[in-house]
Amino acid sequence: MRATIVGCGAVGSLFAANLAQLDDVEVWAFDLDGEHVAAINEHGLRLSGAGDVIAPDDGIVAVGSGAPYALAAARALIRHTSMDAGTLALEAMKIAAQICVYTNDTITVETLGP
């Protein structure tokens, strides 16, 4: 299964790291903050706590105040297009950059996993 995490702040990074520990999950993590991505690449992530892992049934996870809407849109697209999870997340980030003045269109794709 592939899981795509869009937004690798504290919560997104925690989800990505925990899902990457599962044997049958390939994790794709996306973030628009270039400095954040560079820091993760250089220093990695340090996590603590119980970190119970719950794998999504369909490989789609949404976090935050708009999560239900993002989850609904992602599920609709994945069911009705031939895009894989990584392409779907990338296209969603491009659209977000067109909508939100705080989101840029310089996108770096990083894949987390074993």
C-alpha cells in the first residue's frame, strides 16, 4: 500500500514516520517549505511518545481543520482517475499554490521509507 502525506509539519511528519515503520506501506511525504525539507533531509526526524500506528484502509490520510474535505476530494480522485497517490498529491499541491497566497509552486517530492 502507498500512503501519501501532504504537509510535513509536526503532525504530518509523525504520521509519515509511523506509517513508514509498517512493513507493507510505502510512504510519500510532501511539503512546500524548502527549508523544512532541507532540515529533514540533513538532520532527519526525532520522534518520541507511544506513537500507536493505525494504517488507513485506502492509503489516504488527511490532517488538520480541512481534513474531511481534503480526504473526500482525494478519495474521489483516486477512485475516478488513473493517478497514483504520489501524482495525486503533487497535482493537489499545484492547485493549492494557485488558490492560496501563502503556498508557492516550488515543490520537492521526498519519499520516506525503509
